[in-house]
Amino acid sequence: MIANTEFKLKYRKYFDIALSISLALHVLAFAIMPTIQINPYKTETDELEVIEIPPEIEIPPPPKDIARPKIPVETLDEDVEEEETIDDTDLDMDNLPDAPPPPPPRRGDFAVYDDPPKPKKATFPEYPTMAKQAEMEGEVVLKVWVNERGRVTRVEVISSDSPVFNDAAVEAVRQWEFEPAMMSGNPVAAPVLQRIVFKLNR
């Protein structure tokens, strides 16, 4: 209890000493710090040279157009027929003929089925000689129409990496046999997309 009382009595004294030392250090720091002199920025400008302008120069007028001489051109026939023109025609927009009806859709372009056709007997097409020599690889996507008996009736190229593969792919798929598409347990004719990949054995 006594020590605490003594500390409180000396607290003010220590605080004043510390504050005096701090002020002295700040004054000393400002006294020692060098003065920074800032010079204003001056732009340098080149002296302008006065050039005397010569008197106005008269521009001569342009030369007059000279008519070119006409050169006679020889013709095979002395009598040249007058240019034929087409008589003006009027188009009656109100009585135009009817447009022809659209062609009927081809059989097999659209079909409804539960299960699509599936290849049953397939042979890989013969690799084209030109593509083999050039070491070309690619694929051909075909649309194959298959009838109710699983026979191919038509083949169409949908996309191809190179035309060199088209004939070989079409000819091979024409020989394939399919399981026909099924609808409610019955075989139906339907198209199917078939991808043929040409890849070299390296």
C-alpha cells in the first residue's frame, strides 16, 4: 500500500521529466535538419527566328483543252445496223402465275421408331491409294437408309474431312447388313447416321 502511494506521488515528476526530454529532442532534430531549397521550374524556349515572306507568286492559268483529232476506224461493213433495243414491258403483279408445288418428300427421309437400325454385318472400306500415299487420315459421316429387311437402300455423305474418302466409304456401307429399326415390336424403314474412320496402322 505504501509503495503504491509513493509511485503515485512520483508519477507527476517522472511525467514532466519525460515530456521535457521529448521536447528537447524535437527541438534538436529541427535544428540539425538541413534546409531544403526548392528552385522553381523554368521552361526553356527557343528564340523565334523571323523569316521575311516573299511577295506573292502569280500562278499561271491552266492550259486550254486541245481537241484531239478524230481517227477514222475502218469497219467490215459500210452500213452499220442500228443498236437493237428491247421494248418496254409491263409486269402485272396482281395476276402472277401460282408457284409450282414443292416436290414430295422422298421415302425414308423421316421415320418414327423405338430402336434405331444397328449394323449386323459390316466390312471396313478399302483405304484410298492416294490417301495412303499422302499419309492422310480422316472420317466420313454418312446417312444410311435401311429398309424393313435391314438392307441399305440409299447412302448420303453428311460431312467429310476430305473428298478422297467419300467414294470408298459409300461403296463399303452399301454392302452392309443392318438389324432394322423397330417400332412397337415391328421392323420399320428408317435412316441412321454412320461414322467411318480412316486411320493408318503405324
